[in-house]
Amino acid sequence: CYAPLQHTCCFLLMMQRHSSSQGAAAARLAFCALLSSVLPCYAKTGSGAILHVESAVNPGSSKAYSKKFPGLFAEWSEVSDGKLQGSPLVRPDGDAHGCSRIDRCKGCAVFVLQGKCSFAEKARRAEAAGASLLVVAMAADGPPVGMAGAVRRNWYGGRSPRITAIAVSKAVGRQVLLALEREDGPLAVSCWKRQKNVYGDIMSEAVVAILAVALVMLGAWHSVEDLRKPERQEKFNEACLAVEESSGLQFVLFGSMMLTVLFFLMKYLIYILLLLFASGAVSTTSMLLEPVVASWRPGLRRRRACKLPARLANILGVEEEHTCSDAIAECIGGVLAICFLLFRNNDDFGWILQDTIAIMLLLTIQRTLRLPNLKVGTLLLICTFFFDIFWVFLSPLIFKKSVMIEVATGGGTGQSVPMVLKIPALSGDLPGQFKILGLGDIAIPGLLISLLLRHDLVRRSRRCSGYFLAGVVGYALGLLATFVSLYLMQHGQPALLFLVPGTLVPTCLIALKKGELRALWAASYGPPEPAEEGKP
């Protein structure tokens, strides 16, 4: 799954890839139940590989380069349970595609790009050079394709390649190229057969889905604090902003401009995105944790701590005047931000830091932004719906690449855009692999679900007969269809393609059935406008 991030009302909102499905609930459940019994058998076909790239000098040291990548063995490769090694890792001089003669390098691993000649010819060139392993990076985005997968082995006759060959994705190829350019010493390569744990993958996706649904529900509950605690209503509403009818179009225009700029200048702007994401930890922590600190020690809210310069306060998104409770909450956020910047690439716990900031950002978005009625919500969701489709599927017609996928994967910088929830894959044989879901796929439908919960509370609807439960169920089914689509297509999909109808269609159908569509369409649940000076 892929996804980029956008900016709305001082927060970065991310649009991604994922998909989701819409239809009758019973039909969808039956379809997904059927797929759940078929997919494990379907996934076992093919010959997956693990490609391990590491420094040839002092490979065991803590500072040495070492990374594992997923790949796909060629059809002619003799796959065994053992490990095959090749050293050093080299690129052919003068021909990056490996279609011409390759200099002699006995026992080496040859890295080439897809294109200009057949996979079999690349393999024969590498074999003639004495290489023990061939690594081919794909030319198009998405998973690697099988090499000669549709041709029988005896088709080559006496010239059938014998060298072990592995196909890797374009994204993996970028990382290998960066390692070749940045590492001072030679790199060694080893590979072995991947034992794919399908049920582990399914469990990982289930954890991501449960976390996303829980965050949507928690964010919606957090957004109606003014109804649950009337004594704090005035202060709560001061921090809220109403989404306007033009916000959807503004989002599309601003998001398109931002994606285009990032597409061409990602190598310069990726670090600004990382800094903005980290700085969001300070403001969101202050907003969410300050009430907790103040309730623990009420006296801290009455004690003045400091006053920040106006410019610094604007950058961090906090108030100039600080009480002690504010200062404690912001210090926690500052420590979290610094730890994220330092350890974001640590596969063991870097994802925990990123998810913590992402969760606080999502809760703050649902607390701060409020849809006044269904009309505004429909316009916003439809605009983001077509935005996602264009930048994932149609942008390659203009830019020769999927702009959204290119931006989401860091554009060859070796860094990934951080505006996603990450859960480590439970397959176990490939460290550093994560199941991800973009923040935009939670935040945007979450705004609609927050509106539905507010409407239910105001109308005093029962839990099972209201809109909120139907919206949550529609969102969950949309996520389920998202993961099924990703599994079947093995390529990044726009999640909002189905998350939008998955939440919007049930809402409209229930409103029509209850005769409340007009009232919900023109409701006014936005925060009250502040009174003008001189007026009561």
C-alpha cells in the first residue's frame, strides 16, 4: 500500500494508495468468506526469495551495512533450502541492463536493470562472466514479475541458463543502488528460498484494520467531548474549525500542487516532511496530554512557566503563554519528536515512535476539524475520492510514473514518507517488512463518522439504530475489501476508492429510510462563531 500526505488547517493530511469495496453487506461478507478460504492456497504458488545485501568487510559489526529484501527466483533457477552467496556485488560497465558482454568476475553477483533484452540473455551474459548470482531490478512500479515464468525449461535447449537469478521490485532496486553508491567497501550478496507465512500476513493486516477502526471510533468519541462534558464546551469549541463547502476543492488543488512539487523535488523536501511530522508531536501532545497532566496536578495549570517568542510558538503550533502543565506536555512531545528523528529507521522500535505521533495527529484532526453537515462531508469525500484515483491510476499517463506511489516511497531518496501507521509483518523471515495504512485513509472517513456520532447524540438515537454504528461497520468492511484487493492485485491501490462509498452510501440509505436526509444534509453542527466585539 502506498500513500502521500496533504496539509489542512495547520495539520498534514496524507492521501495514499489502498482500496476498498462497496456493495450489499451480505454479498460482501459471503464473497470475503469465500476468498479467505481460497487465498492461502493461491498464495503458495511461485518461488519467493530473500536477498541479503551486506558489507563484505566486517559483515558482523554493528556499523556494517546489512539489509534483507524480498525477491522472486527465475523459473530456471534451481531452488534449494540452502543459501547461495555471491561477492562482490557489481554493476556491468557501460550497460546497466546487462545485455552486452560483462567483464569477467568469477563468483560475483551481477546487478542489472530490466529492459533492452530478455531475462534469459541477461542470465547467459552473467553466466559467461563467471557470476554466481544475477539480480534484476524491475523497470515498473509494483511487485517483481516472474522471469520466463510462461516458458518451459527445455525451451532453451542446450543454452538454458544455469545461473541463479532473482527479480526484485523497482523500489528494492533503488535501495540496492543507493547502497552501492554510498558504501565505501564492496557489498556481498546471499539469497535463499523464502518460506512465506500467509496466515502471518493475514494476522498483520487484521491488526492494522483493528487499529484503524479503533482510531476512527476513539477519534469520533473524542470529537464530541463538548456534548459529553458541557462544562468544557466553550473552551473545547474555541479550538475547533468548521470544514467549509469549498474545502474539498481547496484540498484537491493544494494537494495536487504539493504532490507535483514533491514528485520533482523529493530528494530535497523529504527531510522537511520528516521535520514537520516530528514537530506535530509537540502541538498534538500539548493538546491531548495537557488536560491529563492538569487533572493529575490541578495546581500546575495555575502556575505560569514561560513565554515563548511569537515566531517559535507559530512554528511549533502552540500558545505563547505557557503554564506548567503545558510545559510538561510539550516536553514529552519534544522528546518524542527527537527520538523519532534519531531512530525512525530502526526496525525494532522506530515504528512505535512513528505510530505514537501518527495516532496523536489523527485524534487531534478529528477533535479540531468538524463537518457541519452531510452536504459538506459529501463534497469533501467525493473530491478526495477522485483525487486518489487520478494520482494513483491516471498520473502515469502524464508523468510516466504513478506520482502518488513515487512520492509515498520517497522518490529514490531511501527515506519513506512517515504519514502512515506501520505494523511489523508477522511472517518472520524478512525483518524490516511492515503492513501500512495511510493517515488520510483514517482521517478523512473519520471526519464523517465523527459527524454521525454527533448527530446520534443530539437526536438521542439508540446505538443500534443510529448512524454511527453503520458508518463504523461500513468503514471496517471497506478496509477488509482494501486488503483483499491489495492481496489479489499485488500493487498499491487508492483506499478512498472504496472507503468513501463504504461510509457515505450506508449513511445516505439510512437517512432516506428514516426520512432525515434533508435535515442531515443541511444540519449545522459546526462550532459556534465567536461573537463580534461590542456585541453580546
